[in-house]
Amino acid sequence: MSVSVVPEVAIAIVDYRNSVDAAAIVALLDAYARDPMGGGTPLAEDVRERLVPALAEQPGAFTLIARVAGEPAGLANCFTGFSTFAARPLVNIHDIAVLPQYRSKGVGRALLNAVAQEAHARGACKITLEVLSGNEPAIAAYRQAGFVQYGLDPAMGTAQFWERKLP
């Protein structure tokens, strides 16, 4: 597979109070939600309205937006957590998305590198993320970026991501 790299990818941590950044977060996350890997359903209107103010209220939350020629191309919504085994912070990439026209052009790789730089600056011991088992392009990108399935003892297997929805 040939990869053409976009010439200039600018990545910055957004200011949740900035209306341009806020609009970009909502638009990018909505595009991701509409994608089959994001569930195939647009964000509900109330979520669109609450999203950025709610992110701003979360301690340790940060969002990186990748822009190509000034246009939003991708984002990473991240949250700082804590590793009890390392007694240090960790960074979880909760959402990472690249608009279809920018995929396989280095935007995702640039976002992952920027998250790693920010995680390092925050003293984090690791970066975590979840990925759907059928999302082979993302899995390949994460492996290339140094991610592996989490496990402590190979005899016990690797971690699984489970959820319990609450009313």
C-alpha cells in the first residue's frame, strides 16, 4: 500500500473556550460517530451542545486537533488517569479519529506522536487506548506506533475492554 503524506500537519492542544476549536471538536467527533468504526450514528443534538463544556470540566482532559492547510483533519480526545502499578499518571486516548480524506497520509501518526509528547510532558508512564478488533487499519497504525495488547503474564492472556452501561 502506498502512503502519500500530507505536506503540513499542524497539531495543537485546543482551548475548550475557543469557539473555533470547540466547533472543530464537535464536527470531527460527529464525523467519527457517523463512521462505521464510531457506531454509524451521528451525535445527538444534546451531546453536541454539552460536549465541549463537559470536556472543559474534566480534570486532566485534553484534546489535540490536527489541521491540514488550516482545516481540521483529525483529533485525539485524551484523559489523564493513574497507574497504581507505576504510581504515575497515564494518558488514555479515548477517541482518535481522522477524516476519511486524510487517512493513510500521516495525520494519525502525527496525532499519536503529539499525544506521546504531551503524555511525556505530563510525566505519564504509558498511553492506553481501545480499538475494535475489526479495525485492521487502526490496529496496524497502533502497532507501528509501538502499541501492544496489554497483559501482565502471557499465561493469563491479554486485557479485554468491557463496559457496563448505566441508566
